[in-house]
Amino acid sequence: MLGEERPDWRFTEYCYEILVTRVLLEFSNVKLLDYEQRSPELEASSNSFAAMAIAHLKTQSTHQQPQER
């Protein structure tokens, strides 16, 4: 789960090498921005993830507007 602001950026792999050994991890991900259009659904939910997602999305939408928080 990513809380990153750029809608087009997705972290899909991690790779490192030590001497002649290479390790590559590939994975899918979800961004909190993916849930931005689902705010009414999240607000109506009793799921603790929904509350965290709403708080994060509100924080991003009021960046540099502390009076709006």
C-alpha cells in the first residue's frame, strides 16, 4: 500500500546485487490515491482501513492548508 502523491508512479520491483548474486522482488501494489473516488463508500464503512485511507486522502488534499484540516 503506497501513500505516494504521484498518480502515475508505481513501485513494482526491488532489486539488489551482491558480488555475483542478484535478488529481484516483483510485486503488485495499491495506492491510497486509487481510493480517492470512493470517499463516500469509505466514509460509510466501519473498516479501520477506510478511516485511515480517508485521513490520508484528506491530509493530501489539504497540503499546505493547515486551516482546512
